[in-house]
Amino acid sequence: LLELKVKSDAHPEADTWGYYTKDEIRRLVALGEKYHVEIIPEINSPGHMDPWIQNRPDLQLTDADGMKQPARLDITQDAAFTYYTSLIDEYAQVFTSGSWHMGADEYMLGSDFAKYPQILAYARARYGASATPQDAFIDFVNRVQAYATAKGKKLRIWNDGLTGANTVPVTAGTTVEHWLNVATKPSRLIAQGYPLMNAAYSLYLVRGGFHTDTKALYDQSWDPRSFEGEKLASRAGVTGAKISLWPDNGRGETENEVATAMDPALRHLAQVTWGSAHPDPTYAEFTARGVAVGHAPGWRDLTRVPVAEGTYTFRGGAATVDLQVWRTTDGYVTLRSTTSGGCLEVSGGKLTLNVPLDSGVEVAESPCVAADTLQRWELDPVRGGGYRLVNAITRMAVHVTDAGRLLQYPPDQEPPSVWQLTIH
């Protein structure tokens, strides 16, 4: 499951926050198919919609004080439903999955329905005087479910919106991914016939923040019956379990650091989902078993750097600069200017999840800070010779302008410059 943004042709005003091109997603889906992995897309809605509607105030929910809420889609508008389903159609151009995840979590995070009286009015107009504001939310989920079903896709949602305050039920067959302990318990969802995925908070990893304690889970013999707030007597009705990785502090860790942190958690989850929860007496013996099994196909050494440490002249387009190449422990390099003593860093622009994701942000020399992940770079080899310079966090490559300025761009906007390196 991937919650991500694909560059939109239908809604170019939404192409902010960083995105993947459709060709990039096609390659990713093809890679998944090669290893028999189904990649399911998610666009979280009707909450967490700011990546899509920050430039569409006409679709933003308005509170009783007239304040627009850029993260909340106004579910009382037909235009909001049309907009969201048009994104489903566009994603279907590149994703081949038979499922669609709409998130449906945290719609009223930090607020409550009482601040939006139009939602209650909408619910009562559709479902009668006894309807609740929560019914309007469930109505939106069910309309998306019907749309996805008509397109041959099964719907998935998170569980926290199912507070029990609704009188309208979620459409049967909708898969619920349970991560938060709310009033409607896992056993109740299974009894109501919903396929249930264990997405427990205890399995979470937050980039630069909370990490699941795999050893503790192993010692407790955790298995997919163990939900937040309830442990089931059997696995009947449980479709599986999943680790959730969230980018809340996007610059807190590099991708290689995240991959390293996820490795033991993934091994544990595979074991408890497809086998016994405690096959070895101790966690140390279990990890030793994992080492003996080895790595999956396609594994690469995340500490490998394609050049040796040293001082190099970098020549790329109109720019020539002498830089000291230092390896980092996570497989990237820092690049220190021999003239200023500063390190190359992406600096400036609006921060999104603590990351400068705007196109055209300058790559400048800043005081070297070992812990600053924005100063870490991947030297991406180019067929025929040379390297692209890709930031470890923003994942954008350096483009050199005709005037010799260094700027970051996604490859569909400006071509990455190819750098030739000469060691001193």
C-alpha cells in the first residue's frame, strides 16, 4: 500500500508537495509484478487532502466562522466527490491493483463536527431527522465504495472513523484496516462481516520518530490476532497484518536508514503472519535465523558508495567546483567545498513534512552538520559515464543553469545535470 501523489494531468493545480510521474509509477508497478507484489494506491480522503486541494479553496470545508480548512474536503458538495473520483480514474491509468485505499481517517482531527453545521444538515437531508454528522462521513465513504466497485476495485479504509456514532453502516465487503482503539472493536467489525486487516499502532514506524519495538513484540509472541485494545481468540476474519511507515518528519532519516530500521520488523511480520509467533526461544536466536536465511532477490548493499573518499573536481554543465567527498554511514556522501568549507545542502522554499520539496530550490553551501540529512547526496551513476547528484531526502537531482546556479528539480521539469569527477 502506497499513499503517494502522482502528477496529475487532469488537475495541474494540485502538482505540489512533490510527486511521482506516471512513468515512474509504471516502472514501480512493473517491479512489483516481477516479484509478485501487488501495489495498492491510496489517496486519503476526505481528511488529509491538503496535498490535493490547497489550491482549491472551492473544495475546502468551511467552519462556522467562515474559515477554510485546506486539509478537509467538503463532503457536502457533489463537486468534491467528482474531484476525488476523477483522481481514482487517473490513478487507474498507472496502477493495476484490484483495490483502492481511500484512507478515511482523522477527518475531524483536532476539531469536531459541531464546528461544521452544514454536515449535519446534509446528513439529515439524506437520511432523516435522526441522522448524525457521522452519517455524512459514512455516506461519502460508501459513495466512493460504490464508484470503486463499479471500476472493479475493492475499497479499503482505516478504522478510526468508525466511532459508532453513525446510523448508516459502511457498505459490506469494505476492508477495514485497524490501527486505533476506538469504540467499534475488531471483534464487532468481524461480526458485522467486514474483512479486517491488523495495522496496529505497535507496528508503526515514523520517519525520524517512533519505531516499533520488534524485540518486545517477539518476546510477547505478538501475532495478527493482537489488535489495539483487543486480542481475538482466532484469526478468522483477519486478512493479515501490516507495518505502516509514515513520513511525518521527512528529513529525520534517509531512505537507507529507514530501510535498515524496517528490516527486522519486516522479518518479524513475515514470520508471525505466515508462521508461528515464537519459533525460537530468544529474539537473538530468531535474528540469527534471519541472517542464515539471507536477503531477498534484488537486495543491494545500502552502505555502498560508488566513489572513494577524496577531493574531486566536479564538472557539470556551466559549473565547476572542487569538493571533498565524505562517505556517510548510510550509503550517501557529503560534499564539502574546498574554498568555503561549507557542505552542499538543499536550502530554501516552503517546507512540507519538514522537507523543501519545491522545484527550483537552490543547492547552496552551508556550515557542515553531520546530522543534517539535507547535506547527504547520492551519486547516481549514468550509463556512459558520470553521475547525477540526487539529494538523499528530497530525491530531486541537481540541475545546473546556464549561469552556473545549482537548483533542484524533478526530472520531468528540468534534466538532471551529469557530473564528471576528477580526483585530485
